[in-house]
Amino acid sequence: MTTPSSERKLLLGRVLRVAGILALLMAVVYVIALAGLASHENTTDKGSLAELQSMADKDPADPELTYKLAHQMVAEGDPKGALILMKKLVKQHPESESYWDGYAHCAAAGNDMLEALVAYRHILGVNPRSALAHAYLGQIYIKAGLTTEGLAEIDQARKIDPKVGLNIFVWTQALMEKKRLKEAYDAIVTSINIDPTQDSLYPILVRVGPQIGKELETRHMLWRRVDVSPMYAVGEARSAIVRLMLPKSHDAKSLAQLEEIARTAIIGNTGDYNAALAEVLLAKKDVKGARQTLLEGLTYTKNDPACLRLLAKIAVMQGKGAEAAEWRAKLPA
């Protein structure tokens, strides 16, 4: 749902003031940019950047060739150069929604949020029923901290097209923040059923599933992920299994089984996996082993939040208040 002009200006101002968050946005919008440009029907022809540049130099009036060149420039890490091309293209063809869409993606890939927002709003001004424009705008808002506004745009996008492309991780995190837990769960399950190897979704699944009475279903999906890739550590799913089962595991046999699962996961050399193992070791009263595991985790992922929180907890348990404060000070703001 679009907003009145005054509200749009206010939202734009708020987005532009969130300078620190925009740095985090870069990774997401860059993926969005590549996906959006690659979806264009005329970018399926493969060609090197040099070849496309040569062709464009010979026929600079060919808009589709210019579009292909911009696409390739983004793919090869030059979104600013691509944006210059797309800016000329939308001036020459202001009626083309696809060119404006490409312009918006190039701007987002170059972390130029002002231009991206202007482009998406231009698209919606011409075509208020552009589901993709609503969806991309919503994701930008969410990553900039405007969760309510972002979800409103995504809700509008999904009313227009229930299958509109979304970054499922960004969307479900926002749904959880606003306590729309069943929607988040349903979105994750739908996505996982299409592709069970989306490992980044399993930690979210284990947070939301039990809250809505879906613990057994959540456990089934976690083990299914492990079974899909039996030769790999599948750290996200195994760590999620540990965290799902640990609160109800109190006897030595159950804790030993969870420790085995957690130790298999840490082959992935990621700090959070070590934190999951440390949680089991703490439940077994092995404080020394837990601390050593957490310190090892920090060598894999510097300032991993889960490791830092547990190290602070251990320091408090040992009466080391100053050390606990040092660990907490390293937590991301």
C-alpha cells in the first residue's frame, strides 16, 4: 500500500538517517540486485563484459544491449558504472517499467538507497500493482529498521502476487519481530518444503515452531535436513536440534546424545555451533570444557554473539564480574 506524498517524504528522511544500518543492507540488496537483473528475459544470453562493451560501443542506441551490459557490470562488481548506464536508459525510455526496475537494482547494488527508493516509487507511481516494487521497497525498509512500513509494503506485494519473490530470511525475521509468528512459521515451512537445504532458515524455525505448538513438526524438519545430507555436518540443523531438545534433556544419556550431535555440528567451524555444544557442556556441569569450546568458537567467528553471551554467563558463575563486563562489551550493538 502506497502512502501519501508527505508520509513518503517522512519515511525517506527516516531511511536516509539510518546510516549505520545501510551498511548492513548492502549484502541483502546486492543479492536482490543480481536476482532482479538476472530475471529480465533478455539477459539470458551469456557474454563477457568486454564482449558486451564492444557490442554496445558499436550500437549505443540499442537499449536492450545497454541493459545487458549493465547487468553484466553488476555481476562483475561495478554497480556504479551500471547505474550510470541505467540512468541514461530510463531518461530515454521513461515509460519502461523493466528499465526502471533495472535502475533500482543497480542503485541498490551500489548502496545508493536514495536512488533505489526514488526508482521503486516511480515504478509504483506508474504501476501501483507492481508486486516486485512493493516487495523490494519493503525489504529495504525492513533492513533500515522500518519494520512496520516494510511489512506493509510486503503485505501489499503478496496481495497482488502471493508468489512474489522475497528474501525469506529478511521477511520472516520481520514477522517475528512483530509477533506474527504463525505467518513466519508458515513462510519458513513453505520455503523449506521447496528446498530443504536453505540452512539459514533452521535457526529461525527452531525459535518460532515451539512457540506456536509445532515442536514435533519442527523436530521432524530438522532431522529431515540432516538426512538429506548425511555426509555433511549440516551445522545449522544439528545445532538447532540441540537447542530444541536441550531444555527437556536432563539425564546423562540424553545429554550424551546431544553432545554427540553438537560435536558433529562444530566441524562446520562456525562460532554459533561451538556455542550450541557449550550449552550442552554447561548442562553437564563441564564449565571448563564449555569455556574452552567458546573461546575456540571465537577463533572461527569473531565476536559471535552466542559465544560472548555464554562466556559472560560463565564469568558471572565464577564471580568474575569485570570479565563478564568485558565479554558483554564486545556484543554487537
